[in-house]
Amino acid sequence: MTHSELLKIEAKNGDISISMRGTCFRIKYRVEQSHWLIAEESGPDDPDASISIFDFRKLAWEAAMEKAGELGWLNLPRRESSAPDAAHNK
């Protein structure tokens, strides 16, 4: 399953709110001036959920970083391609 199948992700006014479908899990991140995500609010544990709150927080962090990157809210360095340079293969 992908983040979009498990999580509800909303971005608004510099905040990214994430909740997990079918659970009480929720968390809200805000973008700091330093272009980092800060967890601002976090919902309760859900003993009936199929995953732990720690696994939810990991999924939520990954989804929030992905969403913030898509929106251009973070100034992350671009990864250099690990593929060999074609000019060196001639």
C-alpha cells in the first residue's frame, strides 16, 4: 500500500495534517522558517489500530516530507544521480 491509500494528507497555510484512515492517529507538521518540518500536534494512541503509533509516526513523517517537497516548502539538496556519466563510458 502507498501513503495515499493508508493516510489522509492535507496541506494548508504552511501546515501538513496527516491522519490514518480507520484509526484515531493524527499528526500535524508545520514548516519552520529554516525550512524544516516540526511536529506541532499529535493525536492519541489507538490500541485497536493494525500498526503502532510509532509506525504511524514514521509513515506520517515520510508522507509529510514527500508532500512538503512536492509543494516546494523545503529547500532540500538534490541527490546526484548514481548513474555513471555517459561521457566517461566512451
